[in-house]
Amino acid sequence: MANIQIFGAPQSTFVRVVRMACEEKGVPYDLVPVRPHSPEINAIHPFGKIPGMRHGAVELCESKAIATYIDKSFGGPKLIPDDPAAAAQVEQWVSLINTLYEPVWVRDYLLSYFFPGTPDGSPNRAAIEKALPDMRKQAEILNRAVAGTGYLAGGAFSLADMYLLPILDYVRKLPEAAEIMKANPSLEAYCARHAERPCVKATIPPPPPGR
């Protein structure tokens, strides 16, 4: 069977999640760089969002569905454990990151730097300042979560870590987030340690368009 095809912009954190899943499990894949709402994506995702996946006759959208398919279809380390309780811990953190962390850390904070919508293109300071209290609270929770084992869920690298690390990789380069990370040493050490993981290094995205 042909390689998995991953459709989406490599700068997307969700595209990076599914690429990391392939890299971690040693699954060959081809990245097809396309933007949201492109014809290639519209053919797979009913709302034109990235990533999309094609593997033979199998087409999937939404990063969680794609990553789960990759995990269940191929050998290599498990991204979601077989044990029901451990699997639920991973699923719990994936849900928390997607519903609470990503909206604040990416949409509210990060994009206020990259796509601020200000007349002169300068960072949207009002949006940044509004996001910071939630970021501080959420970082403290992450700091406690990773302090024991060095992983977000249980004692092994999992899909939960794959959802968190691309977000941290972006925001820790920005001043306020860097200070938040410094105030949470277990989280900062977690990020630095996993930055050296092969699946993380192999999926480092290029700068966003126009940067």
C-alpha cells in the first residue's frame, strides 16, 4: 500500500501532531502542503480544516481520528495505551488541550503576534494581556502534571504529549510565555527534554508565511 498522505500546512500544530504520530511509530508518510479550504482539503474535510489524511481507500479528517488510525493500524510504540484507565488519561488530556489550552495559548495569545489584525501589524497587546491570566493558571496545572514522571499522562510518551509540545514549542519563543515557562520549572524542563525527541525534531515547521 502507498504511504500515508498528510494534507495540511506544516506550521499547523494539528498537522504536526499527526506527523509526530507517524514519526514516533516509524510510519512512512508524505506531507502534502496545502492551506485550509484548498480543493484537496475540501475533498476530505466537510468544513475545509486541516489536517486531512489519505491512505489507500481510507480518507480521514480531524487530527485525533487520524492519529488514532495511525496508532491502531501500525506497529511501534503505542500512542494511546491498551489499558483502559491509562488510555482514558491520555484521552482526557487531549480533550483538555484541544478545548481549553489551544484556544488560549494559540488562538488568543500566539496569533495576536503572528496575525494581530492591528492597523500597523504590531502585536495585539489587548488580546495578549487578556490571555495571560488564563495562561498562568493553566501552566501551573501542566507543571504539576508533568512533575512526577516527565510525561503528561502516565509514565510514557503518548498522544497527549504530542498535542501539547507543538503549542509549547511556538509560545515559549515569545516573551510573556517564556516568563510563564520559567516560573514553572517542571514544565520548562519537560519542554526542553522532549525538544530533543526524534519525532519532535523531525517535524519542526518552517516559519509561518510572511515571517
